[in-house]
Amino acid sequence: MDRRSVLTAGAASVVAFGMGGARPAVAETGSVEPFQVMFEQLRKLGQTTSPSVVLPGLIAQTHSLRALANNAKPRQAAEVLALTARYAEFAGWMTQEAGDDRAAMWWTDRSVELAEAGGDRRLGAYALVRRALVNLYRHDARQTIDVARLARQNALTDHIRGWAALHEAQGHALAGDYDACMRTLDIAREHLNAARPESGPSLGPTNLSDPAAMVAGWCLHDLGRTREASEVLDREVDALPEQALRSRARYGIRRALSHATAGEIEHACALAADTLPIVDAVTSATVLTDLRKLSQLLARHHRVPAVQALQPALVASLHDQNA
């Protein structure tokens, strides 16, 4: 499936969501554990391949779980709905990666409804975290800050408060406010360090050993402190698990962009050359933002041999990401 087919499937799912057929049910002694295992496998798949591979199965399993919840006993229904909400939230993220912010927020809103129906009120604030992230990639600093701050105020757990604060810090960086950015990063660290393990699949990224440090590197780049950003991103990207391809693509391209902005053109090209195959494998509308910036910056140095050598792969990757 190409990206257009995926988004068409996503739009069709909006119409189909909740439509019936047979009445599936969970036996009273049954368990949703197989669906939990499938969710973890789908999330791993989402780190290593395109959303077009993940979304069809993800959407289908979300529908199946919702149908099971409709026909389950109350206790079972709450457990099934909680897991269905996580499926829907992940579908929102994968849809954003496929390039459709509107469908992404539709799925995120459905995840909140499903979670609250199952008695889990945590996802309401996390949906605001996701909205802040959408605004961040639109380069809307004010909305990123306001929505992330609202998420932090309404969050029920330190984990969600921490991620809300990280996105708020990124909003301050976009606005060029160094002091506010650093203060909010400190707040994020405090919340993330205080966070306790939660039941069910974890919300948000799971492959960052130090989310606050990685986001600090991201923010330093936006604040124009590119050498500091490069040092932080060098360390944090190298610490990413090998299998976390989507994270390696996202932060790897920002790392190359930071080195290029700092004037280290040949090194930036070497980093980009290593990262482009990963970008091509996972396909990401959000990574595309930095990929375009990198291409535009390197075009100013088109006489540098390293840039000339990288250009064919960079042009091909931009074309594939835009397809």
C-alpha cells in the first residue's frame, strides 16, 4: 500500500468504526493477553517499517477489540477498552507519520473516548500532549506551548506531565526563549524521574534512554546553539537501540542538520548518508520536515564534493517521502 492508500483506509475506518456484523465475545475465563502481545509486536513493527505496513492490521485489531468490548462482561469490557484505547492512540501516531494530521487527531480523540469508557482517565491529558506535538511540527510555537501547558496541568501521572513539559520546552525553543525552555526541561526531568511504572502498554516513546537529554539537543538546535546541540545529539543518538529505526531516523536527521548548521558540512553529509536508508525504510512525514531543511542548507554548499556525492540519495529520499 502506498501512503494514499493508507490514508484512504484511515478515512474508511472513520466510517466503519463501530459497524457491526457477527457478535464476537470473550469467554468469561478468557484474556486479552494475545491482543497485548500483538500490540507490542505492532509497535515494534512501527519502529522498523513504513506506516503503510502497520496501519491496516492496527486498524483491524482496533475494530475487533471494540467489538469484543461491546459484548463482554463489565469487568472484561473495562480491560478490553483500555487496551483498545492504546491501539487507537498508536493508530493516531502512525497516521500522523503517514502525513494526515486530521485523521491522527480523530484516532487520538477516539482513544480518549475508549479509555474513559473503560474507566481510564489518563488519556485525556495525553491527547493534549499529542495535539501539542502536531502543533510543534507545524512550527506553531504559541499553540505548542499553550496546549502542552494545558496537558501538564490536567495530567494525572508524572509520566504524562513529563512529556507535556518536554513539548512545552520545544515550543519555547521555537519561540526563541532560551530561559523558559531550560526551566521547562528541568521540570520535565523532575516529572520523568518521579514517574512510576504504569499498567498496560506505556504511553509515548519507549526507546529513548534519556528523553529530556534528547529533547534538550533538539531544543538547542532550534535556539541556534548548534554546536551544543550536536554534542548532545551525538551522544543520545549513539545510545539508541539498533532496532529503533524510526527514532534513529528522526533524531539522526536532526543530528545531521545540527552539524550542517554549525558549518560541519562534510561530517553532516556522512551522518546523513548513514541515516537516509533508515529514513527510506520507515517513511515519516514528521522526519520529512528536517529532511527538507537539511536539503535546503546543503544546497548552499553544492560545490562541496561530499554534498555532490550525497545529492542523488537525498533527492531520491525526498521524492519517496513526498510520494
